[in-house]
Amino acid sequence: MSSNNINVALIGNPNTGKTSVFNELTGLNQQVGNYPGITVEKKIGFCKLTSKIKANILDLPGTYSLNASSIDENVVIELLLNKNDKLFPDVALVVTDVENLKRNLLLFTQIKDLEIPTILVINMADRMKFKGISLDIPYLEEQFKTKIVLISTRKGTGIEELKELIINYKSLSTEPCLNASTIDPDYFETLQKTFPTQLLYKLWLVITQDVNFLNLDRNEIQNSYTKSHSDLKRLQQKETIKRYQFINDILKVGLTIDSSIAKDFRSKLDRVLTHKFWGYCIFFGILFFIFQSIFEWSKVPMEFIDTTFADLSLYASESLPAGVLTNLISQGIIPGIGGILIFIPQIAFLFMFISILEESGYMSRVVFLMDKLMRRFGLSGKSVVPLISGTACAIPAIMATRNIENWKERLITILVTPFTTCSARLPVYAIIIALVIPDIRVFGVFNLQGLTLMLLYLLGFGMAIFSAYILNKILKIKGKTFFVVEMPNYKLPMFKNVAINVIEKTRSFIFGAGKIILAISIVLWFLASYGPGKKFNDAEAIITAENSNSTLSKLELKDKVAAYKLENSYIGIMGKAIEPAISPLGYDWKIGIAIISSFAAREVFVGTLATIYSVGDNGNDNTIKNKMGAEINTETGAKIFNFATGISLLLFYAFAMQCASTLAITKKETNTWKWPLAQLVFMSGLAYIVALLAFQILK
């Protein structure tokens, strides 16, 4: 990130369209990471303003004010106070929603008090006519002492004007639009005299928030000039009231709403979507459609990717010079990577549907609807957000629990969130379902494979709720928190936002998993291609001697030699060692190796089997699905991946804690290894027992 670029901070309340503005300015020029020392996600994008001027756009976590109540909100304050931070903004863009200006402007007036060049961005301007809203922009600019730009990210209007204002940010006024110190003049006057070189509002934030800046002794400020907790709260309330009075007085003149021409169907739609009966029916109907679509729409691209990688592996084997490197490429790297890339279509469709639900405003209705159900099981209504976002990945979902104030409720949410089916389980589910569940239609309409996938998602969510109920009884939660959720306006999802989200999330998934899979594939190939002792080294002689009287063809004999060598390789010996523990579940030693290796990441399961089955393969039936489907139990002659084993595997992955990263984030969020280890033992034990019962009943 060049130090010559303009640093731009995007700040705003949740649901103001801040992400849409970020996407309009940056497109796909985005990077996602964590702030140093903490796991709060940060998004940085890059915008070319002119041929010579570029901007670093930092999308800060959504916040309602600078009175922080969560770690995410604290990040915003820390950055705005610390001029030594390399991300400190040259200019702040406060994004507001034209329909909620009064509430959004509270944050704007606070940031203006920090004397940072600030632009007021009023988003969703295309809805003004629809809602009968008109604004007196010159009057508002004069009163708020800033420049205002009306934009519509949906129609792409106002973006060029916004870029011009960013370029000329040095001409913006840094004068505060009101004097908050009048809430207690004597106190603030004394504070200013003691620290004459510091900005008064910064000092106030240091006193009231858990933040610091520059080289000031925070303890000195708080010990000498702080008041009691109740007095500080009273002053904060007075400050908020004063700001809203100021905002109200301005909006009485600068904002006009003609309700006679407004067309609002929101209330009518809310009554249906949040109905105590029909709301649940609609929600489960939408889920049903999503999972049907994931299987139906992804068939053709998945088959294309699978066949392409199978052909590529065969081509590499035949075209490259014979040797260790060729074997590594054709039997290790290509099958391993193909084992994850085959699921790009399904993962992309999943993220697309989640993005559409969030963009449309429906996801907030789901959170509100499910809150009524969640409270019966001892969870906070705010727990719904992590549980639902866990369908993408448990790691950010666990991080999202920071908004839950009650520690025990937050702890329970952290512990049960991994039960929610994440996108990493999707590759395992997809391949097993394709192998053991018939591709037929129920009642001539519903795809049985899609129905099975939906039931697995519901099973994971149901287990999370049930576990929360048990933990609530065990941990004896005291106290009660109240659930507050904002209902954003309904809007048609923006294609650009959905597309960027799908591309970014899918890319992150591929490269995140891809690094692990590539490394594991190489290790597994080595372990499967080499072995100790005579059994491995003299495999060809041993098998030839054993079958000297048979009429096996050269190809059949070669297959037997490859199978014998694999069984006596390093990985075969390891697999055989754990086979007694997993055979009651219907698994052979190859599946056992895949389960162990998938602890790094669940999606590695398929890539592992693809690598193991590729070692010594002759190119027959060389797609991943065909290889798995053709795998035979040497003792019984039956298919390994039959219905009983398939259901056992599906249930094992539905409940097992097969994710090292989730354990790591649980440790970080709880600050102890006690809870992640409890997670690992309980979830793995439950998965083993359920998978055991399923196989023994169904075999």
C-alpha cells in the first residue's frame, strides 16, 4: 500500500449501503485481512482516481456511534484517534441512508468533532422520489460544515462526484458542526487547560472508552479528570440528546417528506415474512429451493471440471517423461487440486444465495423470526447471526459472537456454532450424496439428493440448538439480555455486489483450502508411493508368484501389484493401524486416512481420496466420483461406498469437529484451551457414536 495514496475511511451505521459504496469505488481490487493483534476483519480496496492519484479505501466495521459497545466498534475509534497508524484516514466518508438520516447523522457529528476532513455521503438517492423525500443540499452543507454527495449505488450515480471530492479533500472544512463541551462547560474547560495541545473531543473519548492515542497517559487522564461511572453515562446521554436536538433542528428545514406520494409496501410484506406460521413456511421453502438448485444447477459444470482434471492427469502421465516428478504431478498434485475445484459451482451457488438474502434485506427478517424460537433454548437472539453466518464458515461466525454482551450466552454460541453446516462440509456432502443417494425425483418434482442436502443442514442447525439447550442447563446462565435487530428496507439485490461477494468468497475458499490441499496431496503421494521393507519393494515379485497359476492379464496383474504396494506403503501401514477403530463405522483404512488428513480442513477429505486412489491408477474410470464408486472391499467384494457407509460418513461429518482453524479461533475468543478441547472431545465423540449406530443399523 503506497504511502503516497490518499487514505479514505468508509464509516457508517450497519445497513446504510457502505459495502455497496466500497464495491463501486474498488471493484475487485480488494484485500481482506485482520487488524494487528485481533481477529476483527478489515477490508482494504484500491481506487484509481486519476492517472496519477490513487486512493486506499478502508471499509471499517459498521457502528452506530463512537460510544463503543463491541470490539468491532472499538476498532473504528482506535483508528480515528491514532494519527500514527499507517491507515489513519486523510478523509472520512460517512455513508448514510436517505431514509434514516436522523439516526445516521449522530455518528457523522461525532466524527466531525475529531476534525478529520469528512464527506457526508447520502446513499440510496434513487429511493427519494419513491418515498416522497426532498433535501435542501446547500442548506445542509452550510449547517453541517461539509460537502454532501447524493449517490445511488444501484444506478451508479454520484460516484464520479464523490471521487472529485476525495481528490480535493484538503479543501474540506474540519470545523466541528456543534460544540459538545457545553454539556458540562466547567469540566471540559479544566480538561482543555490541562492538555492544551490535544483535541478536546479526543480527550473525552479516552475518558469514556477503552482506547488511547499518541503518548498520553490514559491512567493520568482517567484518575485525575474522570467522574463516576454513573456521571459519565449521564454526560454521554446528555451529549447524545444534544446531538439529536441539533440534527432535528437542521432536518426540520433541510429534509421534507411528502407521505401522500410515498409508496411503501414494507409493512405489509413484513407482516407476511415474519408471521409466526407463514414466516417459517416461507423460510423453509426458500431453503428447500436453495438446496434443490445447488444440486440441479451445478451438475453440468461439476462433471466438466471432474472430467477435465481426470483427462489432465492422464495427459500428464502419458506426455511427460516417466519418473518420480511425473508421478507426483499426475497422481498427487492434479488429483488433489481437482478434488477441491470440482466443488466451485456448488460453493459459488451457496454464496450467491446467501448474498441475495443479505442484499435484499430478508436475512434480517430471518434473524428476527428465529429469535422467537431461539429464546426457548436459552440462546440470545443475537446468537442467530453467528449460527446463520456459520453456513459460510465457522471462523467469522464465531468472531461475530462479540456482539453478545452476556458472556455465558456468547460462550454457548461459540461452542455450538461449529455444528452449523459450513461450506467446507459441502464438498464431502456433495460427493457422498452423489454416490449413495439415487438421482431421482420425489413426487416427480423434488430432487432426492437436494432434499438430503437440506436435511443435513437442518440436522446441523437442530443439533446446535439442542446442544445450546443442554449447555444452558449445565452452565446455569444468569441474567437476561434483550435482542435488538434493525430491519433494513427491502431492495432488489445489486448484481455487482452479489458478483463481487461470490467471487471474493469463492476465491478465498479456493486459495485458502488450495494451499492446504496442495501440501497434503504432496505428502500423501509420497507416503502412498513409498514404503519400508521387502513387502513394498518386492511387491511385483510377490504378486507374480502368488498368481503364477492364474490367467490374469498384464493389466489386471499391474492393478494387483499397485493395490499391494499401496497397502504396504507408509500410508497403508498408518491406515491399517487405525482401521480396527473405524471399521465398525463401515470405513476402510483409506477412508480413515482421509478423515485424519481432513482435520486440517474438512474439504481435504475428497482431495485425499482422489490422491490415494490415483497412485498406481491405470487411467480407467479416472474421475473422482468413478474411482470412489468403484472402490471394493477386498474381503467381502462389496462396494466400499454403499448406502450404510455413505450415511455413516454424512452423519460423522455433520457432527465432527474436523477443523483445526475453528479450534484455534475458539481458543482465541475464549482465551483458554479448555473450551476448544471440550468442543473437540464432545463433537468427535458424538460423531463417532452416531456414525457407528447408523452403520450398524443400516448395514
